[in-house]
Amino acid sequence: MEKYKWPPYIPELGDMVKAYIDEGKPLSIPDESGIIHDLEREFAGLHSKKYALAVSSGTMALYSVFFALNLGPEDEVICTSFSYHATAAPLLHFGVKIVFCDVEPDTGNIDVNRIESLITGKTKAIVTNDQWGHPCHKEGILAICQKYDLKYIEDCSHAHFAKYRDRYVGTFGDVSCYSLQGRKLLSGGEGGMLLTDSQEIYERAVLLGHNLKRPGQSVKTPYYRPLDRTGYGLKLRMHPLAALMVRHQLTHYCFDWIASRKETLEYFQAGFEDTFLMPMEKRDYVTSMGAWYGFMPRIKADCRINKEHFVNWMVEKGFQVSIPKSEPMTHYELFCPGKFPVSLYAKHPITKCPNADLYYNQILSFPTFSFHEYDLIDDYIAAIHDYMRLFL
């Protein structure tokens, strides 16, 4: 059976990389120039943001943000409890108390109605993701941040160009972060991007992971001039070849892929809506799922389906179906107090998040078909109906 693969093959990309090298263009860019500058400018422009900073990964974009906000051991940050672990893990390296907030049981996004009860006098920020491309409740989160004078950090790694009421995610918070890793819609193999309108956040992020020439060009605040050459000593730059790949996809493919993926996955969902699977939830405020990073329908609560049995049955027949590997972050020993210390910082007790567990127990991972693979999708739909006739 044909297998789903991502990222898609781009025939001209190899020639572009070769030409870049053959023309002697730089393979390390220590200043604000070249292909990295071009990508930053275009990414910022599409999101109407003043500043963009390309870095080595989405994780390092988040790390840079937490550093830029001067977060430390006396601070607390409220974070969604269901996401890739890197949404929260860099906070451990600053000694910040991570306060996990439970999620909506149907979207997997942070539950806005639970945030205020978690706020204390030490709370400094809220971190969200947009699970599988579904925007979280931006207006509700902004209202809370404004009420309590908190910073809002958007992790948009799942949601390139998703829209909340016709406005791109990543344009609501004080700062937003993107992963450009191999499975993302836009990919340089590895890479990340940070967007903000804040000069302070931008300059401190530059100084954390960039040295030699860029601090002198990008950082305007006189206080930081002694760091013009060294920055804060780390190097988190994006590789120019990664920037070349991402910019080409952004210019020539990205929005066609988004439109095609929407049509394809809506066709898939329509084919199994009368079975034991539920289409992915979509709130009224969602005007685009954008990258739609993962296709994760849920098993209906009133169906007596053994998830492992269904997955094994499908896999035996050659279908790519699995139980998602990313569990609620409250499950990971990385965040548990008394285990695997990070520097000398203490970890804090984790509050249970039952909705995150419920959501995880219901979802299944199917291929995120993107290019009208309707014949193959029909085979999946037929198999789902066969399973229902055999076992329900």
C-alpha cells in the first residue's frame, strides 16, 4: 500500500542548494544579511510584526523568549498541559515554576476558563500552543493577560498560518515562536523563528544566541553595547541552507499546500463521520487550521472501542494508524520533582489535568494527507467501516 510521507519531494530544491554552494554564498552568516535576513523580513511582513529572529530550532526560539523575558526561580508561568514537551521544557533551565493548566477535552487546547484560578502574585506569563493547527481562544487569553499584566507567549509550531477570526496566530501575543523542523509545513530540516513587536524581547533574544556582527547591527539599546561582539555567549543561529529551503517553500508552495490539505482532510473526515470516529473539533472562531500539523480524530466516548486493538488491526492491513507518542506533559518524568534535576533548580509538584488525559485517551493519529489522495483515503474509510461491522 502507498505510504504517506512528509515533507513532500520538491524536485528543484537540490539544484537550488547546489547552486547556492557553487556560487560561493556564505554557509555561516554572523550578521543581519543574506538569505537569513530575507527570510526574517518576509516572515515578519506576512505577520505584520516589527522583528523576526531565525534560530536553530523551535525549542531554541522558546528558550530565547524565556531568557528575553528575564524569567527566573522566583517566577511562575502558566502553560498548556498538552503539547510537545518543548513548549514548557526550556523553563526548567531557568528554574521557573511551571503551572500546567488543563485543556479543553475536545480540542486539546488550553482551557481559558481554568487559567485565572492558577494565577498568583508570582505569575509572569502564559504559554499556549495551537494543537494540531486549531487556534486556542486568543481573545480570552489576551483579556486575562491584560487584566493581570501578564506576557503572552504563543507557540505556533503546529499552526503555521492558522487563523483566529481571519487573523494569523502568532500575531496576538507579546511574542510567538515557530518550529521549522522536518515534519512541519515549512521546513528547513531543522530551524525556528521568533516574532515580536517588542524591541526589548528582540534585542535580548539576539544577544542570547548571536554574536560577532549581528548584535552590533540589530541591538540599538545603549545599555547592551558592551555585548556587541560576544552577546551572552551562545550560538543559536539558523543554517543558511535551512533558511534557503524555508524561504523557497514559503514563496512557492506554502499556501497551495494549506489549501490542498484543507480540502483533502475535510474529504477524509466526511467519510467517517457516521462511524465510531469523530471529526476533529473546530470552533466557530477558527477561520483556518493553517498547517493542520496532525490529523487526530477522536473515538466517540460512547463507543466500546479498544484503541490498541483498532490500531493493531489497521496496521496489520497496511494502514498508517498509531497512538500518538506525545502524551500530556504531566506524564513526563522530565517535569517531576525529585527526578532528573536541571542545574540546581528545584522542580515543583505537578497538578493533575484530567481533561488532558481524557483527550489523549480518545485521539488517534492518521496520516495528514495533503494532496487529494482520495483513492488511498477511500481505502482507509472502507477499512474503518469494515472494523465497525466486524467488532461493533
